[in-house]
Amino acid sequence: RQLPKKTKRTWKLLSNALIRYYCSQFTQTALSRYYSAKRERSEHLCDYLNRLSDYARNARLQFEKGGRDAKEHVQQFLVTCGDDNIAESLYHTRVNDIHELEEIIEDVLMGKERMVKRDGVDRHSRSRDSRRDEPHARQSRRDRRESDRRVVTTTATHRA
């Protein structure tokens, strides 16, 4: 989170902001920190999952061995991850442990990335095709240049 410029320049405001930010983290219990965690905008999904898992470990939740705590941990992640598409696609997936969830998330993100790249290539080639269909673009540049060329003849005289 970025601080306002005035806060960055004024020691008293900066000091208060730092105390408020860092002390608020330690006044919470580990369990309340776990349940109040939210993914930051720029945070990668897997980084958030690791941070949430650390909070769960500090709260002594037994999510790594499977069972009810693991299922609740996955649900907590899906509710707080901030990506509705991922949450919707993973909501009904049966996940045995958090490491499997991380692998699934990475696979889904890589698939989305491939689709975006493919769509970008399709759009690019479609826009090229549509330019070919335009009336002024039917001839290639070379064809237009050749049709515009004028033949100039000159006579050379030779003096001996």
C-alpha cells in the first residue's frame, strides 16, 4: 500500500502510519488474522495461498494432513482470493491438500495465459485479414508502385 506524499515527507505522520500498520498486525490473534486475511491487488494467487497457509499454521490449524481443517482452509482461500473466476472453477473440485490446490491454480493460470496469447494472435491475424478485404488494400504496395511507375526514355548521344 502506498502512503500519501505528505505522510512520506512528515516524520510524525510517517511514524504514526508505521505504528498503526505494524502494531495492528500484532494485536490480532493468529486465528483472527487468518480469518481477516484478504488478497492484495498485486499479489499473485499462489503467494496469497502461501501467506494464508502461514497464517493457518500460526493459528495451529491442522490443514496439511487433510480432513475438515484442510477443506475449510481451501474454502477460506476461495472466499478471500478475490478472483471470482478461479473461485468458481475450483469451488467443486475435490482437493486433498493445499499443495494439490497450488498445482491446480498454477495449471489454471497457465491455461488462461495460453488462451490470452492465442486470442491475441487470433485477433492480430483477423485484423490483418480484415485489412485485406478493404477496397484500398486489395493491391499490395509493390503492385501499386509498379502500376504508378512511368516509363521515361532518354536518348544518349555519343561524341567521338
